[in-house]
Amino acid sequence: MINSITKLFKQLLDGNDLGKQPTTDPNLAIACLLSEVAGADYQVDDAETKAKFSLLGKLLGLDEAAAQGLLDRAQVARSNSASLYEFTSQLRELSQETRFALIQAMWEVANADGKIDPLEDAVIRKTAELLYVDHSEFIRAKLSVTNPSS
């Protein structure tokens, strides 16, 4: 909260246009969203970290070094961000199928430790809304992770 207020005042003092969103690499935005859901419950365990790492490789076709570098940059970007909008605004041009895959990956990260915290659910729900993913697709992504045999 304080970080967001400080950032706002800094933008005002610097004369920046507050309506302009900073441009971010879409791959970095995806990494930030996966990191955001992992840290939503303030507990990031090894299973969630491994899930983020493997899903980045799967979604973006990155090798281990590139995925790790991207996750490191995402941690910094995430700590400096004011809202999910900074990341989702970069990804609205993606195809519906790709946005669904991202929401599904977020569910996989949230469920990596065997339980989905309500805060993790809220982050994924808000991300889906900001990416214009239909609620039925949001539910389908969740069920594909939580009930894979269905």
C-alpha cells in the first residue's frame, strides 16, 4: 500500500502521465502473474516454486536459465507493482486459447501445494476478469486442475 502511494506521488512529481501504463515484456507479465498467485497466501513452498518454473518453460518454451532469469525479474517487477492491471493489460491481445492456458497455469501453481487458498482464488479470479476470460472458462480451467479425471 505504502509502496503504491509512494509510486503515485513520484509519478506526480516527475510529471508522468498517470493514464499511461508502463510497457512490460508479455513474458515478464506472465511470470509476474504466476508469481503473484504463488505469493497470494504469503507462503510460497517448494511445490509452487517448481510449478512456476516448469509452467514458464511449458507456456513460453524457455530453457531453465531463461525461466530462472524471468522469474527473478518477475519478483522485482511484482514487488514494484501497484495492481494486477499492470500485467494483464499487456496480455489482452493474446488469443482466447492462450489466455485460458495462462489461467489454467495459475490454477496449477495455486494447487501445487495441494490446497487452493481463498487469496489465490481471488488473484486468479481477478486476473481472469481483467483478461476477459469468460466465467465458464475460468471454472473449466479450475476443474481441469482440481479434478483431472472429470
